[in-house]
Amino acid sequence: MMLDWLGEHEAARRVEAAVEKVLGEGRVRTYDLGGTATTRDMENAIVEKILEEG
């Protein structure tokens, strides 16, 4: 992940964890993952998850 390359390891970990949680919930999935969500929908879900985690 680009964040790791930039030395932002904690930020990379948080983004990866949020993506895993969003995908694990199965509520928001883009078309390529069998869902109907847009890229923006996925982005918003990931950001929400990051903010929830504080």
C-alpha cells in the first residue's frame, strides 16, 4: 500500500482494517465484488468505519 511506502504504517493498518470490516459486513460491495455499490459508496463506508474506530 502506498501509505506503507510513505512510512505511514499506522494509517495503512487503519485503512486495511476498515476495508476488511466493510467487506466482512457484506453491506457495501462494488459490482466487481458481486454488489451494486459505487466506488463512492465504498469510499464512504470505509471512511465511516475509520471514523468509528477513532
